[in-house]
Amino acid sequence: MKQLYLSLKKAGLMFKGHTEQGEVDFILLETYENGTTTSVDINTFETLFGDVEGNPTYEALSGSHTFKLEDTQHTMTAEEMGYQKYFNQWKEQRII
């Protein structure tokens, strides 16, 4: 994931923000015309996509992922989670 984060940072898609846990890194996913944004913190991203940590390629990220939220295990595709459009954009921008 380190290389992915470096590529996202180089593309201007990483920023620091504050949460209840203190300062954390965020990935900027989308900016709307009115200036609002959608982002995901690194901890959440790694929870959802940690199964491809060693090889976060477009194909791997676009696939099916198994993750645990609270005490429940889930298996979902990137499309089902709403991330596929961002991975498609990252591929077009040669980030992944």
C-alpha cells in the first residue's frame, strides 16, 4: 500500500485531517462543484482493502474483499462498496 499512497500523494489526492483518533491521513475521492468533498481515512481504507496490501493493483482492488467490521465479517466487491469508480479514475490517471 505504501507505493499506492505515494502515488496518490503525488497526484494531490492525500491530505491530513483530524478525527477522534487524532491526525490521520485521508484519500480524497471526489470533489463536487459546490466545493464539498468525499474522502476516506487510511484506517478505513486498509480495513476494507487490507487483503491486497502487498499488491494493490487495479485488478486486485477491483475484486472481491473480505473484511471485518465490529464483529461481523463481510465479503463485497469494490463496486458494491462504491469504490470502483475511484479505482477506474486512478487507473485512467495512471496512479494504479
